[in-house]
Amino acid sequence: MDFAPHVKSSVDIVAVVGEYVRLKKHGARFVGLCPFHSEKAPSFGVHPGLQFFKCFGCGKGGDVFNFLMEIEGMSFFEALKTLAEQHGIPLPKRGPDAMADEETRLRAAL
């Protein structure tokens, strides 16, 4: 399994979003006030079964990585690393082949 899908399936999106948004269970999903725009009635939903969030007010939505990227202003890789570290998932080691490939890619970009 690739690392990002492994992290995503190991992390509870409701717990992550719940650190930023007061969520209330509503059927199979959780609802709350959107952290991305000002509102008085909740239009923000988190679907734990799908590991997905969506705001019907401002249109923002995505997975746990998208949420953390948007709320914290992180890159995908920063969000991936943060979630892995917070949930005790060891980061993969980069072997010499991966480092050589990265060096080749960087040299080609010059």
C-alpha cells in the first residue's frame, strides 16, 4: 500500500476536524459551522464512512489532507507528515535509489 492511502485510512477525519470545529452527530455524518467562512447555520459536514468533508455554503471539500492543508496553510507533504507523526505512523525511509532519482530530477530541472 502506498504511504498516503495508508495514513488516510489510519486517521479518523472526524477526530482531526473536531480539533478545529465543534461537530454534532446528525445521522451518519457530523455537522458544524464551517471554519472556512462565516456562517450562523451549519452547512459543513463530515462523512466518516467516506473520510470526506464538504461545506455546502462555500463549496470547500475533500479528504483529511485537504482539510489540514486548507486550515493550516500546509502543503500536501506537510499535511501527510503531520498526520503520520500525530498518529504514530513511521515515515518511510528514503533509500539511495530514491535519493538518486530525486537528484536526477532536480538536475534535469536546472
